Amino acid sequence: MTAVAGGVTGVVLAGGLGRRMSVAPEGTVDKGLQPLRGRPMVAHVIERLAPQVDALLINANRNLDRYREFGHPVVADSLGGFAGPLAGLHAGLLAARTDRVVTVPCDSPFLPTDLVARLAEAAARDAAQVAVARAAGQPHPVFALVERALRGHLEAFLASGQRKIDAWYRDLRVIEVDFDDAQAFRNINTPDELKACE
């Protein structure tokens, strides 16, 4: 568990439609529940994230009972229409009782086991409101540590109709934190990618 002042709540983002994971035209798949090495993909994510945080939430918009079986509270978007990762972050900020929230996607089962500690250390050092993971020069904005005090700022951004994460935090105090292993941030988006990871 991380020792960040005020604590950190982990939010696993499993609220998307998973269109690219479906083999049917225009179909959708709940990616977090797709099996990887004998277990749902989200189980691998929880296993890596839970020891790093003080509390853990799962953001999901369907199959809520299935997600509750993993033993953590499940929160749905307050915005309708599968509005994307920022809607999941917003749901996490609404439900969290810690000073910071860290988000990770449900389709990245190899996430770093020191993700939270390194993001929190960098945020504290630079007094950043948001810390974002970066690997091989590429930012990964869904792997982000965010101050809960930004909830109102995010609500105003979402109310304006905008949805892009990097556009939201552009005007905030942000630090990007370098990680050596780019594969740790790999997203499994398609059936072929899932098969390749077995």
C-alpha cells in the first residue's frame, strides 16, 4: 500500500463499450470480463493495483453484479452514453474519500507494481495536481494520479461537452513521469491482441 499523505483511491476503468474487442459488426464486449490466462482481465489489473492504494473502486456501466464479485465497490458513470475515461474518473472522484485518485484501464493487465508510488512522488515533488505516466516518450493519460479537489473543474469541463483527457488537464499543473517498460502500459483491445498475451 502506498503511503501518500491523505491516501489514494484506485479506480479501475471498465466502463467502455469495447467495440474493437467484439468479433461481430457493430458489437460490443465488456473487455474487463474477457478471460486472460484463466481469469477475467480485470482480475489481473486489480491484483497489481490493489496493494498500491488505500481503497479501490471499479467503474463499470454494465454487468455490475459481475464486477462486484471482485470484492470492491462498483461505481457507474453519472454521465450517460458511455462518455469515456473522463466520465469514469469523475465517478471515481465522486465516490472517493481520499485526497487523490489514480486511474488505470481494465485492459492493461501488466501495469507497473510501483505505478502509484512513482506518480505520487513526482506529484509531491513538483506540487502537481495531475501526474501522468509516460513510457518511450508516449504519455498514457488513463494512467493518472489526480487530486480529488479537481472534481469541480472536471465537472465544468464535461458539462461543456468535451471528453479528451489531455485537453482537460492541459491548463492544470501536470507532470509526466517516465517509466522504462512501455509494455507495462500495453492495452489489449482486440481478440488477436488478447490471444497473443495468453
